[in-house]
Amino acid sequence: MSDQLRFRSTEATDRDAIASVHRSAFSDNQGNEIAQLVDDLFADTTAQPIVSLVAEMDQAVVGHVLLTTVSIELNATDVSAMILSPVAVDASMQRRGIGSQLIRYGLGELQSLRVELVFVLGYPEYYGRFGFRPAGELGFQAPHVIPPQYADAWMVIELRQGAIAQNHGTIQCSRVLNQPQYWSA
């Protein structure tokens, strides 16, 4: 029994497996919505360039993370920034640290691509472990209003020291991700 986990960039032949992972990771309705979101983001030219990575065990895709390009409106500098959305691990493989390893791998890949800032809307307790901090407090507004009780869920991490201090403004996501239903936390 191998059980060796490896990470790699996705290939066109992974699309069905990626959709299956997202459907498995979430409830029926939410899983279908997220699988459709991923498919739509792959086709969205305003999301490019994207970084799409899978976790694979015994040649089966067991996890996926998608990172898409964002811009910062009213920003004085030209900064390379992305948003992490979504990430999923197959339900049968959860609680083994695969999601955490996949996120760390993804952040490492982005750093090698010279991405400076990464945003996420998610659980502060989870993403805080990777170094994400509340983005609103640091001068970065989400594309849509986030209810005050979820303000800490809008987060950012800098992959280049000083990138947070040198930037601020409203984040502009791809056409597909810039829909209000994805921002109600």
C-alpha cells in the first residue's frame, strides 16, 4: 500500500476528477455549485492566469485548490495578487492534513511565480494557521460587502515582505467570482 501523497499542476484530463472532489467535499447542493464554479473559472479569461493544483494519492486526485488572478482598484503600485478559491479534499480523505499541505504547496508555487499577495474568504481559525490576516483591517476591501460578523473571514497573506504595507484598495476578482452570492460568507 503506497499512500504516497504528491502535488502537481492540473491537466485537462483531471477536470472530471476535480469536479468529483468538490462534489464529495461539500453537501450535495453546495458541492454541485462549487464544482460548477471551478468549471466556470477554468473558462473565465478574466481569471487568467490561474494556478490549479491537485493532491494525488495512488494516481487518484484526492484534493484540489484553485487560485485566480485579482487586481486592486485604486492601488498606486502594480502588484501581483491572486485569490484562493476554492479548495477541497475528497470526503473520504479529509482530516488527514491534505488540505493544509495542498495550501502550503500552492503558496510555495505562487511565491516561485513572484505573486506578492494572496486573498481568501474563509474560516479565520483555519487560514490563520498559514499566516493569513484580516484584509479589511490592512486596507483591502472585498469586491462585495461582507457582513460585519464575518469581517475577519476576508483575509490576506503577503508572499513578498512589505507587499501589504505598499498596497491597499478594493479587490477586483474575475467576472465569474465577482458575483454577490460568493461573498455572503
